[in-house]
Amino acid sequence: MAVFKPENVEDFYEIGEVLGSGHFGQVRQVRERTSGNFWAGKFLKIRKVACSRLGLDRSSVEREVEILQAVQHPNIVALKDVFESRAEVVLILELVSGGELFDFIAEKETLLETEAIEFMKQILKGLKFIHCKNIAHFDLKPENIMLSDKVSKPPNIKLIDFGLAHLFHPGEEYKSTSGTPQYIAPEVINCQPLSTAADMCVLSFLRLSGLSPFQGDNDEETLGNVIAMKYEFNEHYFSLTSPMAKDFIQKLLMKNPEMTAEECLLHPWIKPI
Ligand SMILES: Cc1ccc2c(c1)c1c3c(c(C)cc1n2CCCN)C(=O)NC3=O
């Protein structure tokens, strides 16, 4: 069993504003008392008894920590420290203060394909790195693709929130029903064995349009579209998108995406010949 620091996190960090919250607990800005540097504290409620519905299993937190410790990369959020109290584990994470990629894109008049390619390259480099370590993110959605800061040119992308991530062991068959309907891979809905390919399924479409290709009027319709792999290139969003870009998207929006992250980085849309 992993051992986390038993000290009180507040002896080392001033706890600041809430940055986000979810089923797991809260993410808050924290300030390191010695250096004055800012970090993100992910406060995770831990189940006190196995049958409780409240909080997370400690084992799932240990898995997230183990994965974050294994994936140190410029395009992946860094883990600095882990504290544990009786009913809470606190992950001290790199603060990514540039906001979500899609808010950045939404604020721009237009998104040039050259800019989309740069974003895609960084996301693919992060995915290639974790996939080469047999790790899948399994919750790749706009909210989990953020920018380090608001000033870097080009913006530096960080993949965050490895709470659903999984480390595959040789010969292991892994199934999960977790994820977000608009961005879930078909094999998740079909309860089929999962792999790192699940991270590739809807990736490219999101970068160019900011939309889920499967968006329905409700979650049920959306999940049905995902199962049927039913999507369209809405002309309003894709009229100026190059054929090479659409080829890239089509090669990924398949039940069994044709390309791994490594192969995507070699696609002529990403790496012109
Ligand atoms: C400035 C800011 C604002 C909101 C943040 C974060 C940072 C943030 C962060 C993280 C997570 C897991 C969630 C976060 N959230 C919650 C929303 C994420 N899309 C994280 O790991 N580092 C962050 O800075």
C-alpha cells in the first residue's frame, strides 16, 4: 500500500480558492509556505467503509498517484506531493493557469489550421508518452485539456485529471463504464475490453470544431450515436477545413481507430512531407 505524507497539508500550504469540484471532491489553489509558489491541491474524500457510496476507494487514489508519478512530460500535469489525513488524500499538482483549451479557442475570432495542428501535436505527444507506458487517460475531454499559462506562444498544453486513467498490465483485459457521454469511446459503451485506442476515438474532431461529433439532444441520443459511430462534418463548422484535416479525423472516428498517437504524429496533416 502506498504511503502518503501523514503531516497536515496546511502546515505546508495555504489553502486558497476553489478552482473546480466533482464527485471526487475539490481542486483548490494552494500556496507553498516556504517558496510562495502556487500549486493546485486536489482534495479527495476517501471512503471510510468499503460499502459507503461517499468518497473514493483509497486504491483508486493510489492508482492515480502511481500513474502521475510515472508520466513526467511537458504536456502532462506534474504531481509534486501527496498528503493523507484520516478521510482525505490531497494531491499537490502543477497549477495550470491558462484555462481550458476550448475557452482559449472560443475567445479567438478564427482558429487557423496551423494553430489546430500545433494544439494537436502537443496533445498527441502527451498521449504518445502515456500510451507507450501502457497507460490510457480514459477521460480525454475539453475540460481536461488546459493551457499552462496565458502568455506562452504557442500556448503550452497540459493534459490533466488522471482520475479515470488505467495502467495496463500484459495480458490484462480491462473494462470500464466511466467517462463523459459526448466524449466516451464506443468500446466503453459496448462494455468491450478497452485499450489506449479509446483515447484516440474522438480526439481530432474536438480540436477543429470544439464539438463532440456525436452530440445528440440528450445523453441517451449521444450514447446511441457513439455506439453507431454516427457523426457528420457540419458544414457550418467544417466548410474551411482542408481535405487533409478531414482525412485525419476520419481515420480516428472509427470503432477501431486506424492510428495510434505515434502514427498520428506522422500523418501528413500533422507532419507535412
Ligand atoms: C486555474 C485552474 C482553474 C480550474 C482548474 C484548474 C486550474 C485545475 C488544475 C488541475 C485539475 C485536476 C483541475 C483543475 N481545474 C478544474 C477545471 C478543470 N477543467 C490540476 O491538476 N492542475 C490544475 O491547475
